[in-house]
Amino acid sequence: QVRLVESGGGLVQAGGSLRLSCAASGILFSIYTVGWYRQAPGKQRELVANIISGGSTNYADSVKGRFTISRENTKNTVYLQMNSLKPEDTAVYFCNARHLIHDAWGQGTQVTVSS
């Protein structure tokens, strides 16, 4: 059974930093594209960043230069380092793991940035 468990969310002031972690189980983690999405109230879920098995990364324009995604295959974990946070980064952040037809989601972790 596939399971993705996020941690590291919380409340932070604008300009601050948070590091999200997502631990995966039940999959061959190293071959999956893993990433982070977010959903703010009243808005659609959007891609924040992802990282393919080979290590190449992709970022939403709104977070480029502020967020960094990384993965540690030996720990089946993907991270999202978020710096220079803004109030508009406030959302529920979801971990995603995808490979061919397989698509798994975590339960989400709340990130709130106060102004």
C-alpha cells in the first residue's frame, strides 16, 4: 500500500523559512517523479515543484529562487525548502508521487505565512 506522509508545515512570519518533508512507503521511490502541490482556499491545486528520478527539477514561476526541492532516495523522502516566504504562499501543501499510471497523494500539511 502506497503511503505519503508530509511534515514540517506551520505558522511563520513573512520572510521566514520552513522545510517540508514527505516520507514515502510502498513504492520504489527512486523511479518516481515526486513533487509538491499546494491549494489555497477557493483556488485550484497547483504545482509548486517536482523532481524526476534523475534529479532534474521544475518550479512554478512564483517560487523560483525562493524554494528548493530535493530528494533522498535512501530515505524515500522528498523535501521542500521554502525561504523568503510570503503571505501568498499560505496553502495546504500536498506531496505527490507519480510513475506511469501510478499517482499517489499525501494528506497535506498546512503552511500559513503571516504578514
